[in-house]
Amino acid sequence: MARLFGLQPPALETCRILELGCGDGSHLIPIALTLPGSRSVGVDLARAPVEAGRKIISGLHLGNVVLHQLDLRKVDESFGQFDYIIAHGLYSWAPPETRDRLLAICGTNLAPDGIAFVSYNTYPGCHMRDMMRQMLLYQTRGLSDPELKLKHAYALINFLASSAAKPPALAEEVESLQSRSASALFHDDLAETNQPVYFHQFAEHAGRHGLEYVGEAEFKALLHGGLSDETARTLKLVSGGDRIQEQQYLDFLRCRRFRQTLLCRRPAALPERPDAGAVMHLRAASSLQPVSDGADAASDAEAEFRSPAGHTLKTNLPLAKAVLFSLSGRWPASVAFGDLAAEVALRLAGAPGDTVALAELLLRLSLSGVVELHALPPSFTLEVSARPRAFRLARLQAAQGRSVTTLRHTTVDLEDDLSRWMVSLLDGTKNRRELQHGLEAFAAGRDRPGAVRAEELERNLHSMARLALLEA
Ligand SMILES: C[S@@+](CC[C@H](N)C(=O)[O-])C[C@H]1O[C@@H](n2cnc3c(N)ncnc32)[C@H](O)[C@@H]1O
């Protein structure tokens, strides 16, 4: 994102990272593994998650990440400078003094070209959440036992849900609470402190610490797409070229509740719009898959693509079809801009590639969430080798539970115990025969004796690869 706005952030491969409120290190540990030349420091007040994280770090013999059990207010200049500072799920949930320290640390401990990531709840959208929060706080008043608090909270949610005559705004909020996990309900809506802010207030607070707004971590969150021409014109007029004002009015339009903002140190003259030219130095990926095979990219025929979440995109634009056909075959891997340009030119019957048009299209598609842009090549492989090796962290996690981290730094749930066993077996030393024996022994131990068929093993290995669980 920083590069798209003309900045030159420090190289990821050798960067220094500080995470405030790092919990059990679930962000920093996969980074430390996939970027061995990076160095990370995490700080969290809570003892239990820090200890759990340290156990994983020592189990993986990682020397480039440390977690400190510490109040972030104790972080000072002696910690040194960091290229990237992360504070996720902290700003809105911390008392005023702590949130001020959080931004002060970003202001003093961020390297000159560094980038800070701070997430927080925003108004106006959170007024709706506040409505539910106030009801829940009333319902759970005087209770301190977490289980009891949750029990009473759910009693109110179910009571509201059961009423047929709800105003639509209430129905929507109740539904959203029902879809949240108990842990999110407890730590978020029932939290002692949960203070959303308007974006302009956050930007002003950051400014007081010498920090400038860069953009949002999720590209599509910057979205101007979906606005009618007239709304877009009025927005431009009311914001008068001021990026903060423009984002604030966008929050009004979208009734936004949450932001993941990127900040840099001042002074930084950032352009109003991201630069498509920067896309030429990045990589692209897309999870969209063609609905039917054989559509011709070069013709004017319409082709349909579908995302894993079921959203569809139809286009007859040859360039867009060629891009999406190329990326769909490589998902979840990304492809460098130059390679994509060459492949697209081939699909369009060798027509001379217009790289500027391709970069602009990729930028538009990433703004609408269709394409991901990446700075680094993937650290996973889609090819299953003779002795496949699963991500070290996932192997450790698979031996303990169902949730594992992928090499894309996402989390997936491995539902059945055989898949979990298989991940833990993939240490790069076993061939197919040894894997088959290992799985059969495991199944027999669970009173499910039987042969594991070679095709079944192969299918499972390929689905592990598609989940980005196999190391390159
Ligand atoms: C909602 S959790 C987010 C954890 C992690 N960043 C994540 O995204 O999964 C907030 C974390 O901030 C920590 N925290 C709260 N106040 C803190 C403080 N003053 N100093 C350090 N950590 C703090 C909490 O202990 C908790 O682990």
C-alpha cells in the first residue's frame, strides 16, 4: 500500500517489527518463519498468551522473534527503531493514556521510512454497535464471572431475536451479534473499554505524534467504487482535495465501523490517488475461478467468474478475461507483473501488450477486492514434491488442535483428525509409501483399520498445497 502511494518502505526481508498487544505472537511467529532475515519484538500485558507464544517460539527454535510480558507504556526509545509497528485490536479497547502512548511509540520508534498499522473501531457505524453494547452492559450489570456474563448476554440477544416486531436496524444488529463468536462478544462488546472514534479524530491524534495517514491495510477499504458519478463528484467537492476529509465523508456514506489504518512519519507528500505505475513492481493473485471452461479471452464473448464466497463477476473485456483466466489457474500463488503481462499478451493472440492498461486494470480490480497485490513471491508451493514438507508452524499446531496457520498467514480449520495427522507427518523426509504407512498406522490406532489408497493420499496432498500449507 505504501508503495502504491509513492513511498519506499523498508525491505520486508530484513525488516524490524514491533507489535504492541501481540497476544500469543500469532502474527509475529509466521512472519519470523517466512522472513528469516527479519527481527520481531512483541509486547503484551497478559502473561498467559505471552507464555503460550514463547513455548511455540522455543519449540520452533526461532531466534528472530521475542515476546515480552510488559505494559506498552514501558516501551521507550531504548527499544530502538522499527520499520513496521503493528497494533491490532488495541487502540479502541485501551484507556486514553494507553492509546496516546501507543501513537507516541509509533511517533518515536518508527524508522524514518517505516509504516505503522493501527486498527480501531469507528463512528458513525459503531453508534449501531454502541446501541447493542449499552443494552448488553445493562443486562450484565453487577456480574463479574465471564461465563455468567455471557449467559446473561445471550439471554438478552435471544430475547430480542425472538421478537417478531423488531425495527430493521435492531434486527440487523441482533443478527450480527448472533453470528459472532462468544469470545468476540466477550472481548469486544462486553469489554470494559470500547471507545470508537471518528476517522478525523484518529487522524488528528496521529498528527499530534508526527504521523501522517497513508491508507488502509485492506485495499478495498479505500474504495471509491460503487459510488454514483454524482456522489463521487460531490465527495470530491466537499473534501476539496483533503485526503482526511474525503475518507471521513466516505465513512459517513458507508456507515463504517472499523479501520485498519497505515501511518508514516511526517512530512510525506502523498498523492491523492494510488499510482498504477507502482503495480508494475508488484505481484498479483486472484481467487476467482471461471464458471465454465473454454471461454475465449480474445473474443467479445462474456465470461463469468466466481469467488470462493460465491460472488460473481461477468465481463466481456478481453484484457480483464485474460487476467482472470491467468490468475485463476495459479491461485493461491501470485504472479509477477512482467510474467502476467507476457501471459496476457499470449492469450490475446499475441497482441502487443499495453502494460499501462494492464497496471490500471489490476489497480481497479484490487480496489474492488477481486485481485490481491503482493510485494513478495509466495513462500509456498502448489507442486507436491516426492517428500513434501508442510509449514513448520502448521505441523506443530496440527499436533495440538484443528486450527492451523498457512503460508499465506491465514488460518484454516482441519476438520478431521486424519488430515491433522497428515500435516504433522509432512516433515520433508517421507515419501508416498512412508506417508501411506504412517496414515494407516494412525487409522488402525483409532480403530479404523484399512488401506489408504494412493489416489486418496495424492488428492489430500494436493488440497494441502491449495491451502498454501506446503513449503517451497
Ligand atoms: C484484542 S487483543 C489483540 C491481540 C492481537 N493483537 C491480535 O490481533 O490477535 C488486545 C491485546 O492487547 C493487550 N493489551 C492491552 N493493554 C495493554 C497494554 N497496556 N500493554 C500491552 N498490551 C496490552 C491485551 O493483553 C491483549 O492481548
